[in-house]
Amino acid sequence: MKKVSELQQKLLYAVGKYSDYHDYSMRLSELEENYDETLEIYDLTVWEGNTGETIRSKAVTMLRLTAELFEDLCFNARHELCSVMEEIRSLEEVDQLEILGFTLPSHFSIKSDLEDALMEWEGYEYSQEKALSSFLEYLERELELREKYPLLRK
């Protein structure tokens, strides 16, 4: 029971962390795209990269670097979540049911299937409980779809 409780907490933390970092990464990516469009319209020389060290060109560089850092944070959080899910998969079905509310089929690959599913899932920033609930509902639907339509399996 201690192992189950520990994994429940690890899953809560990993899902919340991934949800937050994924959200930040998406927002920064969108901001970077929007700023690029703004420069293309209002400051074509900066957009073309033909200026020296202006505040606008520094903003381009810093925004790109910040977006890359948050992509890395999101990647690490996704990896952490997949690791927790691998730990859960190694448990007996009764323990998986206790933690997830369903079991992970043997054909479901944490590395590829879960990572693919995470690309489509949208979490809840700042709420671990809501993020976990949403994640589990989403994952269960994904698994049901893959059972119903085996061609969705890779």
C-alpha cells in the first residue's frame, strides 16, 4: 500500500508539472510567433536580421532562448511523467486500478503511445488535482479508442 500511495503522489506531481510546463512552452511559442509577425509588419529590418544590437533584436534573441528553455523543461517533465507511468505499469493490475482507475494494456507503449497522447492533451495550469483528473480521463478515452479501433495502435 505504501508503494501505491507513493506512486499516486508522484503521478500527481508529474502530471501537474508537465501540465504547467507544457502550457508555458505553448504560450512562449505563440508569443514568439506573434512577435515575429509584428516585426515583419512594423520593423522589417529587425525581422530580416539586418540590424545591430537594438532592443527589438535583443527581444527576438531572448524570447527565442526563453522558448527553447521552456521546451526543454517541458521535455524533461514529459520524461518524468513517462517514468512514473512505467513504474505504475510494473505494478499488479489491482494496484494500477487503485492509482489510475483503469489498467494499462501490454500493447500500450509508454515511450511512444503515451508521448503521442500527451501532445494532444491539454492540462490545467496551477491545479494538480484538476490536471490529474483531466489526464486520467483523457488517457482512459485514448485507451478505449485504441481498443475499439486497433488501427490506431502503432
